[in-house]
Amino acid sequence: MKTDLSSVLNSEQAAAASTIEGPLLIIAGAGSGKTRMITYRIAHMLEEGIDEKNILALTFTNKAAKEMQERIQAQVGRQLKDLTASTFHSFGLGLLKQYIQHIGYHNDFTIYDTNDNEALIKNCIVACGYQIPDYNVRSLLSFFSNLKTGREKMENPDGAIAEIYREWRLTQKAYNVVDFDDLILLPIKIFEEKPWILEKVQDRFRYIMVDEFQDTSLLQYRFISMIASKFRNIAVVGDDDQSIYSWRGANYQNIVMFEHDFPERKEFRLERNYRSTGNILKAANALIVHNTERKDKKLWTEEGTGAAISIKHHDTSREEAGWIGAQIRNDMKIRDLRYGDIGVLVRTNALITELENTFTEMNIPVRISGGQSFFDRREIRDILCYLKVLLNRNDDTSLLRIINTPRRGIGRTTIERLRKHADENNISLYEAIAEMSGSSSPFRDATKQSLRSFQEKLAGWEKSAGTENIIERIVSDTGYEAMLSEEFPDAPKAVDYRMHGIEILSDRLKRYLRQNPESTMKDYINAVTLAGDENEDDSNKVNLMTMHASKGLEFRIVYLSGINDSIIPSSRALEENPASIEEERRLFYVAITRARERLIINYSDTLILHNGEEKSAIPSRFLEEIPSELFRNEEMSAEDRKKAQAEMLKELIAKRFSKQ
């Protein structure tokens, strides 16, 4: 029995969900139930007889893609193994696994993240005869990314930067490496050079749906529009008022391009909000209307006016953090709340430290979003790759990572010749090194010696692979700490931090082997590869994050901290481009619309910076754009503050004595 969409969706949602042929532009405001609409739309497509394998649903996070797949399956009551619900990058990765061999790569390619690419660029700087300290490698990588994706151009094609860029691109190819930009760029290259592959993909994915369309880059739009151009059954869902990622290539004007490229489109607008109270929506609408480059829309709700928006002035940012912490503790006592119901949002990562330290001192559990997994850290992955090669000589991917980490004089040209020899003789890279380091090898003596030395070290470590101190031996024999010191000559704490991480890895391996006497180092490697970091359950902690990281989330109570001019809007962003004021306003709009029941806005007269320096500040200009009648001045009563402080002191004393 087919679902009556009008009985489960509002009229605008039902109209969008029931239209499944041709191009659609769906403007979905914050909290307007777009995920629900998307779920029912795809379920409706399946009910109408469209094969699940012909449907492609794209979004921007793995979590959102997984949730979409699960909700659709729950709606139709069966598993959908052939339905593709994915992120852009995961979808591009899947295509590369199928077709990358057609543009000169091997199918067993490795994906490099930011840390990997920075290390590779450092190698390329040295290979080109330049000095690492002369370059800001992080800025260089950002520039190289912009070059690859067409957002910037090389001003001097004969300069040192151009030489390093060319070496980097050639080395990536020699190492059989791709990065996140390539997950979109290379499928486009395949489509352009091999039209039959594009047609094959078009015939497979005849119905396409793109969520968070305002966050797509020009390349992502080109990528997906190439696939959609044959059957033209593409629905894009987005909100130009929530476009906040221009710094990573997002282009909200893709909505305008879509209107141009698909003139026969139908358009729907979802403006009814199911998340926030009336006062919160009035504030959001009053703010965003000051932007000129936007589609006209106005969020509304039937859920009532709700509480006034609280605004709190503080003398210093340190006092502000303490007040927010005390307010949270008070809320937990007098309201039916969990810590996980609370979101504390800031404009920049730099504002997180004071809040995190304060919450920790006040015994408030806190979760910081966007943190890096221990096993994703570059130094940890380096050491794990050494261990993997000791366990499996044929692991070419891991061997390529460590062959020149630290540098051993084995350059790109040598690696290219080794790969070619391995391919021609159907052997592993390890075996190719053994054959090409002999007396009959065409390599020069210094290169042969470097290869033999590397091979001898691997053989020596293999004999100790089952011992507890294998990691310490690898670090010592390779001079890994010296390599880090060379990379961070003016930052000894950065070296200490990375070396401490390796010590933690070594301790974890030792503890695992002692607690599991029947297990081996290989079992440990398999365990951490499959499970990743050992994260505890953190679902019931205060959510402390940047406004950017909060997009797509919602909380019963939201505290906005550091709502000062120069912070939001960012003075740095405005200096770089005065027109970015509209994106800063969109970011504040996103932050406001994360709140369901209560919104508390905080600002300080004095900001305390990382170095302890104090800086005078004024409230954000955006606060003047919100009608004053929506605000109330928030002050915790003296009695409540006294109770909160006494309770905090009691817990701190109990905590201290419990450790003795």
C-alpha cells in the first residue's frame, strides 16, 4: 500500500516529495524538516517502481549519509543494499576504486590527509634544493589545493613555488597517492577522458538527490551535473541563508547556476520550522533579512512564542566562561535536562580553551567536536605503518609511507623505477628493492646503498617484531625524533607532543600484549585498524564547538559565547574581503537556529588572549539587528550563584580526597 504523503508531510513537503521526475530546486529553511521530506521522497520513488540501484543521494557528512540510509530503510521496511546514500567524497572514492586505472593510477592507491600532504611537501622542498624553514608548509598546502581546484592561479610559473608544486604533484602520482581534492577532481578527469565511463555512471544513477546544496563547491556541482545531464532527474535541497563554508570552496551561487543549467526546474520552499520557538525564529529572521544576496523566505512556527532570548554582559571572557559554567550547573539542578541537551558555541577554536578549562575545573563533562582521533595523528600512522611492513612485506601502501620517513635519499625518480620494476615482474615493492639494490642494478651506488640500508633495517626489526620494545627501537634506529626537530626547529613543544604520542602507542601495545598473552602484535594492529581510538561514551556531555561545527545540529539550550565585534563578524575575514560580512551574518544565523527552547547570548568588555594579554571589546554589531524587545537581560540571582559555587566547592573537595 502506497503512502499518502499529504497525511505525513505538510503541504509544501508533500508537493516536493511527490515530484520525482525532472529537476527540482527545494529551498529548505533551518529546522524545516528537510531530512524527513527527503526520506519520504526516496521512499515514494521506490514505491513508484524506481530501482534502488538507480538512486543516488548525496550529502556532506558520513553521519548524515548513514542516518539517511537508515531512515529510508525504516520507512520502506527492508534493507536497501543497492541504494547509494553517500558523501560526495565517498562517492568519488567509489568511482576511483572502479576506474582510476584508466588514468594511470593503480587501484590500491592511498588517500593522504592534511598531515600526510604536509610531510610530503616538506620532502619535495628538500628534493628541490630549498630549506623547509623558509616556507609556511600549511599555507603552501592550502595554496596548492586552491591551484588544483582552480580557485587560484600561479603568478610565477618559473619560481620556486611552482617548482615545488610540480614536484609535489609528480610525487603524489609516483607514490600512487590521492588527496581529498582528487576524490572530486579525478572522477571529473575520468569522465572527460573516457566518455563511455560517464555514460555508464549516468545509466546507473538516473535519479539524483543532493542535500545541503548550498555547501557544494564549483567542482562538486560540475561533478554531479555531468552525471545528471543525461536524464535530468536531479533534486537539490539547500538554504542560501546557511551557506557558511566559502573558505573551503563552497559556493552558494551554485543555486543560481542550477537555475541556469536546468531552466525547466520546479521550485519548492519549506519555511515552516519544527525546531525553535517563535522568539528565536523572529531573531533569526530579523538578522538574516539584512543580507542582500539571498532568496526571500521567512521561517515560522506553530509551537508558540517561547522564552525571551537572554543576553548577558561580562567584564572579561574569563568571567564569562565561569558564568556560563555556573548557569549550566544551575540548569541541571532545576530543569529536566541532560548535559547533552546543551550546546556552547563560539566563532573560533581559540575561544574554546578558556571554556574547556573552566568546565573541567567545575566538574562539568564536556565534549569538543572536531577533535582528531589518536590513530589519525601523523606520527602514530607512521609508526603503525612500520609495524605493518614488519608483519607483511607485501604491504606496498605502508612501505611507500615509510620508505622516505625520515628521508633516506630515496627520491621520487627511484620510487617510480621501483614501482615500474615491481609491476613488470609482478612482485612487491619490497622484493623490487631487494632486486634493484644489487650490484647489477642500474641505480647509482649511493641509491643502492640507501636501499640496502633500508632493507637491512627492516630485516633487523623483523627479528624483534614480537618484542615489547619494538617501537622504541624503530624510533631510535630511524632518528624519528631528529626528523621532527628538523621540521619544527622553533617549536620544541610540538616535537615533545608528537614523541609523547608515540610513547602512548608503545605503552598501549605493551599493555595489550600483557593483558592478552595469547595475542600477537598483529592482533593489536588489526584491532586498532578496525576500531580506531578507544573513545568512551560521550553522548551526555556539554557540546562545546565552533559555530561552523554546529551546522546540522540542534540543542534544547544554546549558549553563544564571545559575541563581540572582531570575533563575530571576524575582523580577519572582513580585512581579507569586506563582502564576507554576509557570510559572517549567515554564520550567526546558523548559530541562533541551533536552539530549540532557550538561547543565551554572552559578550565581554575584555577578551583575554592566549598569551594572557587583555584586549578591549564591544558587543557584536549583529546584536543591533535583532529587535530589543526579543531580549531579556540575564542575571543569575545572588542566592543561585552562592548555591552553585558551594556545590562546585563540595564536588572539587570530594574529587581531591578520592584521589588520595
